[in-house]
Amino acid sequence: MKIVRVKVSNILEVLGSQVISIDGNAENVYIDNLADVANVSVTTLDWVNPSKTDKQMLAENTKAKVVLVDDKVNYTESMKTNGKVLIHVREPKIALCIIGNTLFVQKRRPGTHSSATVSPNAKIGKGVFIGPHCVIENCIIGKNCMIDSNVHIYDDVTIGDNCVIKSGAVIGSEGFGFERDENGNRFRFPQIGNVLIGNNVEIGANTCVDRGALSTTTIGDYTKINNLCHIAHNNVIGKNVVIAAEVNVAGGNVIEDNVWIAPSSSLRGYLTIGKEATVGMGAVVVKNIPAGEIWVGNPAKKLH
Amino acid sequence: MKIVRVKVSNILEVLGSQVISIDGNAENVYIDNLADVANVSVTTLDWVNPSKTDKQMLAENTKAKVVLVDDKVNYTESMKTNGKVLIHVREPKIALCIIGNTLFVQKRRPGTHSSATVSPNAKIGKGVFIGPHCVIENCIIGKNCMIDSNVHIYDDVTIGDNCVIKSGAVIGSEGFGFERDENGNRFRFPQIGNVLIGNNVEIGANTCVDRGALSTTTIGDYTKINNLCHIAHNNVIGKNVVIAAEVNVAGGNVIEDNVWIAPSSSLRGYLTIGKEATVGMGAVVVKNIPAGEIWVGNPAKKLH
Amino acid sequence: MKIVRVKVSNILEVLGSQVISIDGNAENVYIDNLADVANVSVTTLDWVNPSKTDKQMLAENTKAKVVLVDDKVNYTESMKTNGKVLIHVREPKIALCIIGNTLFVQKRRPGTHSSATVSPNAKIGKGVFIGPHCVIENCIIGKNCMIDSNVHIYDDVTIGDNCVIKSGAVIGSEGFGFERDENGNRFRFPQIGNVLIGNNVEIGANTCVDRGALSTTTIGDYTKINNLCHIAHNNVIGKNVVIAAEVNVAGGNVIEDNVWIAPSSSLRGYLTIGKEATVGMGAVVVKNIPAGEIWVGNPAKKLH
């Protein structure tokens, strides 16, 4: 966490139109950390979940001086006595995220680390960070991407804007497809396709995304993939899909928008997972999943 | 994909004895890509699966000018009118692979990248590529191997000819074996064995192969291991075994020739998986599997 | 394995108080390897398991000249004739480990490899090895740690003494937590917590340990984590816990001391796994596990 001392005026400025109103005397009040409930101190920026029935009490009792609340929490006499500041916002948790991401997250300065190996043919957008020991081949990377350390991005990979590729990820390596020769020995089916990644995508640490065999492996905008996943050749993954850690997606599936794939599950190849469907933790999916359904188990079945 | 313009005469040369005969006027006809069925263009090298009952029609209807077919597909008047060229071959898909692998796959030029760290004691064969940021210790690597980026190969590892070790793979690190001292705290059982990898083996990206504890972890010729697998100490893996992505092979198993291990499955240690057996996707294997059987589920049982 | 020729006097010196007594003429006798039972030679240091009923016969029959045994194995006339040396010790297997770890394991010399990228703000203890292509940010690393190649340790990570972090491990990267903005698009919940790792901990190759979101991801003393595991944000893992390969621990769990987690299992977030509990191979854990219980299956249930 970046160590910063933030005035309430600063918070209001960053939150902009999120803010509805403010109660209390904000002068000389500052915050210098975010924390979970067990570690809230007087200088934590705290927040109260609007769905809690005891939200008034929570706002009253927190040690924090500055609290993000909705417009139903009242500013009381005791809050005043204690010098509290209530910032009423439309969505307290979102507001907390905005403050955290803007003021407390350490950001990499754009630029390419001297130890990275970058092809002169790579097309790299403005504001991109490329970390130590990366290998960037003849690919296209959009604006404001964060490519962490030890990442390898191969030829024919296209990545959109605002993407995060975490340490050790391997994007665009050859897929796992083999034929047998006349002696029965396996040799590689040519893996000469490409990878197309949209905007605002995250690829987790040590995750592998293989290129298409003869076509394209696609990952849509805002899709988030966690650590240690395997995305095989020719998958077509939609927008706002969440793929949790250690998920294994074999080749050629279609995963539609807003699908949620829980940790450690695996998908057989050439399936369709319909929009908004959920794949449960550890599910072993061997059939198509219709839109909106939840499937769990080994083999995975619809959850009733 | 390498961008190349290939004449039919070139194709025939590369295919050699695969070719049975050729129909049509090949002059001025060229191909410049391979593609899946949805993306075939006039300059795609297309192929028709000999087992299809409508193969004559498929050869007739493809947009491609040059088509790999078996000897049962006939050259028709309309093909002639359209300027098509049929190349009759023994195995159309194999022929396609040969063309792809020979003419369209980007090959690394042999040599060691300047950023790799290579022990002066390593014995490295001719035609080997060692990629950026690799760590190559006192090991033996055969001819024509492709060691991609960020790979670590430890002391006492022997790798045969024509192997591919993909990015981030870790070959020969210490296995996971512990004893408890008199206070009950765990400390390492010495892991001082080695790793022996045959010819034409592939090890996937970010896959880990541990050295034997006191003996040898062995991987046989033509065995192909996909990304993110864990191969623990003392495994003895035969020839032409396929291990799909995210498979976990605990210590000391014997996996015989031609076994197929599907994605995300796990094998308890000290088992024997008999020749030609199949381990299903996500299977949790806690018993020996007899030769030729298919086992699936958690815990894995024979599929009837 | 380090090639060394070790005299019996040397062995006795290293074992110290483990030794009860010695039989046979140790002059001119040496060992130069450890081996599994199939590969024992005349110069192997062999050992006999005290719990075996035929231990006298095993000690008699081994090809090895020098044998670690308990105090119940007798030195016989034929042993004398064969020039054998029996070293009676309290725990033969522990004694073997001590010899292996002291004399046969190749140790890295302390120091930082020239290709590593180390923050000037990092606090690194004495006797630490930092391998090639590591990225060490503003963190604290205790004494005598072994940080293997291609490891990335982020800001705000604290690692105790005598830890081993294996190749490709990623310690302290941002966790996987997202909110949706008003358009329904996901964006990151700030991940600004830290990681606290105790003494004598091992983290496997290509394993990922995420920092806390707003608090701390904790790993206790003597805990051993194998390759390719995912330890998400905010986990609190106790002492002497064993986490086998490819295990997926989602966010916010409490894993108490001496828990054993078998390979390829996964834990849903925000669970408590009680002291000494065992999670079976491939188990998909979605409920709390009481202390001492064994749970297996998908979903995991108590084993009866």
C-alpha cells in the first residue's frame, strides 16, 4: 500500500459525482489507510454496507473518523462530538474502490524495463508498462496495459487497452494438438493461429493462453482470468466472463458473456457455455451448459 | 503464421512420397495460408477428411483452389472449369500437417539468447534453441531441442533429441518430500536424484518436473505433456503418453506406454497405470488402472 | 547429487548425538552415494527401517558396506567377514536425511545473481541466495533463504528465515477481487494488503501467493507448499501445514496448524479447516472442516 495522507477535500475531489452530501467538520481530518473490519483505526477510511440493517449503528461505532455511507445514515450528535465526518455517496463500496485504486494502489510507471526482450516489430501503445524479463515478440499491445514480470507474449497476439497481464503468464504459445505418424508416434498439428484479447482484460499470474491452431483464441472485453489457468487453442470467450484460479479450459469452447467459472473446474473441448451460466467449483464439465444455469460436480450436472 | 506464398510444385516437393497423383493445371496456382473450415479462402490449402461420406461434394464446394484429398475423390469437369488442383495423398490430414510444420510454422533459429544463464558444464547438442531468461545448469540437452523462454533446467537432467520445453517450465527442481524432526517440524528428505527425458518429448508451459528423490524421474520418447502439469519425483512415464493440461502426477507412479491422461486429473503416488489406459477428465485416481481400461470420476472408477 | 567420497568418521561427525554406537572396522570404508532400494551398491549409505520385522535380514543382505540401523539390529559374524559397518542411530531415516542434506545436496552459495532485479529498498538477511531473473521489490527477506530463479516478490511481503521459494513463484501479486461499475463492467477492488511468511517455509515452483486485499495473507512457520498452487488473498495458514501440488485455496480461509491438504484439491473461500484435519486428493471443499477430520470427494464430505 502506498503511504499517503489524504484530506477529506481530496476524497471528495476523487469521488466526484459519487458524492451526495457530507456531514461534519472536515477541516484537519485526514485518512491514511484502508483496512478490513478488524483493523480499522482512527485514520482508516471506513465504509458501511447499505444493505445492513444495523448500518446506523455501524457508522456510529466504527473507530474511523471518515466513513462512506449511503443517504439513509444520519449524522448524530455523538458523531459530531466525536469529530466524525460522514460522506454520503451513491455506492459506498464503489466509492471505497475508487479511493483505493486512485490513491493507495502502487502503480507502475509506463515504460519498458531494461531486462525485457522486445521485438522491434512489436506495436506497443502509450502508457504501457513492460516489466523485467518479459519477452515481447511481434505482437500488438494497446494503451495503458500493465505487463508484469517474466511474461511471454508471442507473435500474432493482439491485446486491447487497459489490460493487465500478470507475472509469468504465457500468451500465444503453441497449442496441444497432435497427430500420429505411420509408426504411431505423435507429432504436432501446426499451431499457426493467433490470439485476440479485448480491452480491460486481466490475465493471472502463470496463466497460459494458447494461440489458435488455424484460427483465433479470443478473450472479450472486461473478462478477468485468475492465476494458473489454462486456456487452450481456439476458445472463444465473451465479455465480462470471470474465470477463477486453476481453471482448465480445453480447446475450442464457446464461453458466452457474463459466464462465471469457479476455481479448479475444467471444461472439455468444443462445448458452449451459455450467457450468465455458472460453473461450480471443481466442476468437470462434459456437456453444453444452457444460458443462466448453474452446473456443479464431477461430471457436472445442473444444480436444482 | 509465417507469411509465405507457396507454389503447388513446392507442396509436392515437401510431401514427397505422401503424394499419389495430382489433377489440374498447377501453373500459376499458389497457396498462402492454412485455415479452419469457416475461414477457407481461394488461396488456402484445404483438405478433405477421407472418412466423410460427402467428401466428393466437400472437395467440389470448398473455395480453395488447392485441395488435399485421398485417391477416391474424382477430378470433375466443374473443378477443371474453376481451375482447381487436387493433390491425392495417402493421408490428407497428415499431409496438411507436413505442409504446415514445414512452411508455415515460425521456427526459432538455433542459438542461445544472450539473456540466458548457461552453466559452462552444460552439454548442449547441435541445433538447440535456448530462449531468453532461461537458466541451464549442469545438464545434457540433445540435438534440435527448442527450450523456450524463462525455462529452468537443473543439474543432473538429461534431455534427448528434438524435444520442446515451453516457457516457464521447471525441470529437475527438488521434490516435495519431508520428514519430521524430534520437535515435529518438517524438514526436507534429500532430493538428490535426477531426470531423464527421451527423444521427441514436449513439456508444456509452466509445467514442473521434479527430480527423483534418490533415483530417477523418467519420461519416455514421444510423450507429450501440456501446460501447468506437476510431475512429482520418481515417476516413470513411458512412451507416447499424453498428459493434458493441469494434470497432477504425485510421486513414484509407473505410467506405461500410450496412456492418455485427460485434463485436470490427478494420480495418487505409487500407482501403475497400464498400457493404453485412459484417465478421464478431472479423474481422481487412487488405485492401479489395468491396461486398456478407461477410468473416470472422483474417486475414479472403471467406465462401463 | 554432489559427488563426494565420505568416510565413516565423517558420517559420525555429521550425525552427532543421533549415533548410539558403531560396529565394525570403519577404516578405509567410505560411501559416495545414497540410493533407493533397487540401486544400492557397495558404496551406498543404506538404512534399515526400524519398524520392519525382517530388519536383521535386511541389514545382512544389503550390498552396502555402511548401514544405518537402530539398536535392535545385531552385528553378526558374516557382517564382520563382509567388512560391514553398522551405525546404530536413534532414527535411521532421519540420520539418512541429515547425511543427505549435509553432504549430498547441492547448495546455492549465498549472493544475488547479476541478472536479478532487486529494489534498493529490499531488506535482505545474511546468507540469502537470490537466483537469476528474480524480481525483488520493497520487501523483507530473512536469513538463509533460497530464492530460486524467475521468482517475483512484491512490495510489502515479509519472509522469515530459512525459507525456500522455488522457481517461477509469484509472492504478493494483487488478488482477484472485482466490483461492477454502473455499466456492469468489472473493475478491481483495491488489493493493497500484504503477505507475511514465517520461518522454514517452502513455496513451490510456479506457485502464486496473492497479497491481502486490505489485510494480510499469512503463512505460518514450517508450512510447506508444493508446485503450482494458488493461495488467494487474505488466507491465514497456520504452522506445519502441508499443501500438496496444484491445490487451490480461494480467498479468506483459516487453515489451522498441522492440516494436510492433498494434491489437486480446492477450498472455497472463507472456510475454517481445523487443526490436524486432512483434505483428500481432489476434494472440493465447500464447508468448514472440524479439527482432526478427513474429508474427501466432490463436494467433500467426512470420510467414515
